Amino acid sequence: MKFGGHVMASILAAACGRSVLAFVPSSSRLVAKQLNSATVKSVSDARFHSVATISNAASTRLFSAVVEKGAAAAAEEEEEDLPTNESDIDLLKLRHTSAHVMAMAVQQTFPEAQTTIGPWIDNGFYYDFYFPETTDEETGEVVPSRKLSDQDLKKVKKAMDKIISKNYPITREEVSREEAKRRIEEIGEPFKLEILDSIKTEPITIYGIGEEWWDLCAGPHVESTGQLPKKAIALQSVAGAYWRGDENREMLQRIYATAWKDPKQLKAYKKRMEEAKKRDHRVLGKKLDLFSIQEDAGGGLVFWHPKGSTVRRKIEDFWKEEHIEKGYDIVYTPHIANLDLWKTSGHFDFYAEGMFDQMDVENEVYQIKPMNCPFHCLMYKDTIRSYRDLPFRWGELGTVYRYERSGTLHGLMRVRGFTQDDAHIFCLPDQLQSEIVDVLELTKTILTRFGFNKYELMVSTRPEKSVGSDQIWDDATAALVGALDELGWEYGTDE
């Protein structure tokens, strides 16, 4: 049996005071999530002890100072105690209705705009719009699709305030699928037809703003637009988004906005965002001359400058020392290999979309590696081994490459090439639980060294899409639960 890898992906997350940590075995997975709102994710699909070890300065002393500052700022944020969608249903309703009001305001201001979706999100809401090309009525010339500007957002917000002031009632109506289709075709909203097709239940619910505007929606909403606090809603930015997340479909324009119950909450949120910008790892990385993303080389590829390399080397040295002390041997593997390796392991079937295109090497198909697992298995098979020699613990800081769309790239947090802490353990079934205990204790040692000491533990059971027999999954899950019980750690279960 084998375990695989903690991700060592990025620096400076400690300065943001938040991260998400995932522990994922090949047979079952354990997820640990830091309690602060998560903006940083360390991802290692389908492997075991995955942990982001993070730094933010060119020396241990400076790193410690920044971590303490980040922790203090995070504590300050917690004290503000802003409400969430989960804790305050009225806030959720307010944000949902605000999204509808914004969509109505956009179409009043720019009649050519077509609506798509507009959900609430953690700090507010967004709505996606499609702006087709139009024709100038006087000259007959084709007018390119509109690109929303900051000035346009001001116009939209002004229109929203007027809608709120008119205190339109929010109405709910149930109609048949045929009636919903007729109404959508009548107002010429092609994206809504696709949304209607995706709704599998009936009747179809429609929410209206008075008699002026309506949308396909399941709710919930406030009772009237007058209940929305104009001075606690702010339009923030415009971003691009493909319809249905498909880069072959239409490019939409997404308006992000934040909404709160009163101006005081909005002010507190803006203050929090200002503080977060100061601790943005991209800003600090440039200011401290730690790393850069060179667009001439390609997006999502990180260049470590001398100071950043010093930080990275210190982290890697710490990682090696801790692993060697815990009985790991350090290994190194190539960056490319024959594609058949990932087909045999099953990775290609599950993760082909996340891999870069293959290359031809003397009439054989090679793949730049997206994960290290098959390599360690090849090494294990290289010679006859005795069960008496188990367990084998092999650790590698393996650089891997995964395809990410350009629109999803974000500093060091979402990249196309990263170095992951990829450890694999080959052991007997009766050694499984004790090995998991050791891995969890090693993970805790690394996390706490970098100031991460608040997190939740979730044991995830077998997903619908999986490989392996029921017995393997049952044994692996039982070992995870047994290890947590042995350690006395509190955890939940993600079914």
C-alpha cells in the first residue's frame, strides 16, 4: 500500500493569515481545513499527507516576524465577527435580491446586455452578462461588444439605487416548463433557455421585481427592493468568465459586488480587504524581491529570485531534516516519462484534462509529469523485496506541471508548475494505521512550525467516482478513523 504527497507550493500565505490544507490518500482521504476564511489552497489530487509549508521573507527571523504579524491581523479580523451567509439567512436573502436588482439595472442601462447566472457568494454576489455586437441604427456600422468600465459600474449602481428607492415588491410565481420557455423566448434571453433545460424539477419558479423584470430562480429573497440597504452595497470589479466554464463558449463579463446589512459592516469589510491587500503575497513577493511570474516565459511558471530561493532552501532543508528523522529516504525522479505510466496507474483516466499535451519522442508518447506516484511505484518494482523490510518511506520534493486555464492563475496559489512534497509509503496492511498516525504527527509538526494551529479534520468516505475494491476502501477508511481515534483528535465525516 502507498501514500502520496504533501504539496509544498507557495510562500507568503502566512502573511495572509489563512490557508486550506488537504490530506488525501489513494484509497481514502482526510481533509484538514484551517478555520479562517480560506483563500489559499494546497492541492494534491488523490494522494496522502498534503500540506502547504509557507514562508514570506528572505530569512527565518523575517519570516517569523511576518507570521506573527499575519496571525495578529487574522485575530483582529476574527474579532470583527462579520456575519456569513450560513449564519444569517437575512443576509443571504439580501445578497440574492441585490444580484437580481443589479441585473435589472444593467439591462436598464445597457439594453443589449443578456443575463446568465447571478448567485450569492461568501462576501456578496456576482452576475454574468453577455454583450453581443450591435449595429448603429444611423450608420449601419457594427459596434463591438461593450467592455464594462469603472464608469459603467457607477452608472449601474445609480440605477440600482433608483430601483431600491421605488420599493418594488419581490414576487414569486410557479409556471410550467412550456410557459417559462415561452416567456424566455419572448424577451430574447438564449442563455436562460440553457438554464431552463438544466432544471430537472417542476414547476419552474420565477421571481419578479414588480412588473418590471424577472428571472428563473429558486430563491430565497427579501420581500421588496426597499429592504435593501443602498449604502451597504458596493460594486467592486469586472472579470471575464466563459459561459459554463467552457473556453469554447461565449466570453461573459462578470460583475462582482459586496453587500451587507448596514454601512458599518460594509466599512469593516472594506477595511479587512485593505489589510489583505497589504499582505497579498504577490505584492510582498515583488516588494521583497522573492519571486516573479515572467509572462515572456508563460503564465503560471514561477521564477525564484536569490532572496526567495534562500527562503525556499531553508524550508526544503527543514522538510528534509524532519522526514529523515522520521525514517524517510529522499529520492529524485525525472520530469517526463512515457505516457503509459499514467495510463497504467489510472491517473490519465481521471486527470487527463489537467495534464499538458503529450510530446512525441522517437515514435513514443511522452508526458511531462503531473504527479510523481507512478515513478515511486516503478522504483519499488525495480528489485525483489521482502515483506520483512517494510515499510519503505520515500519522500520527494517533486516538481510537477498541470494545465490550468489562464483565467484561473493566481500568483503562487494557482500555477502551472509547482514543487510538491510527495511522499509514498509501502507497507503491510497491519502497519497501515500506525503509519497514518506517524504521518499525521509529522504533518502537525510541520504545520505548527509555520504557525498553522487552527484547523478542522474531516474523514472523507468513498466518492462515486473511484477505483479499488470495497474491501480496500473499507480497510483504508477504518485505518484513517483508527489513527485519529488513537491520537485522540476530534474529526467529522464527509459522506
